[in-house]
Amino acid sequence: MTRERSRFGAQGELLAAASYVLRGHRILGRRVKTPAAEVDLVCRRGTRLVLVEVKRRRSAPRGVPWVTVEQTDRLYAAAEWLRRRERWAQVVGVELVTIEGWRLRHRGSL
């Protein structure tokens, strides 16, 4: 991955993190590594643990999925692994945030 591309993605993760903070979440970690997957953001709001996958593109061609079935499966496996480690978490969710250029959308649960 080129440095420019890496920076582009990191900026997207920061934008997504800021939006979650503004919505009342606490950011517990960025680029959290689990045995199943690396999770872009791990957030907490009360007793809810949220894993966030952030996808950023300069433009979004129609018909091209943001996340594959395999990626979704790995994220849910990561969610289960984190749920077992974080005893306080009563509810665990996996969410997708997409960013096209600088336009952010919360796509909701995967």
C-alpha cells in the first residue's frame, strides 16, 4: 500500500471516529488486532460495544460492494472474540461507515 493511500484511509478512520465521539461513543481503540480480523474502530456507549469497519473511496462505482461476505464473517468472529474479553459488554454490534471523498455515511449494522 502506498503512503498516500494509507494516509487517505487513516483520514477516513479519523473522520469516522470523530462522528462516533459526537454521537456519544468513547473510542476504545483504532486498528485493533484480533485473531479473526483487524478492526478499524472499537467504540463503547454505555454497555454497548461497537466494532466499526470504515471504507473510504474517492468515488463509489455502482454495483461494487463496500464489504465482502468474507470480511463480514471475519468482523463477526472478531466481535465474538472481543465480547468474551469485555465482560461489561451486554450488547455487541458491527457497523459499516462508508466515506466517498469526504462524504460520510453510517450504513448501520452489517
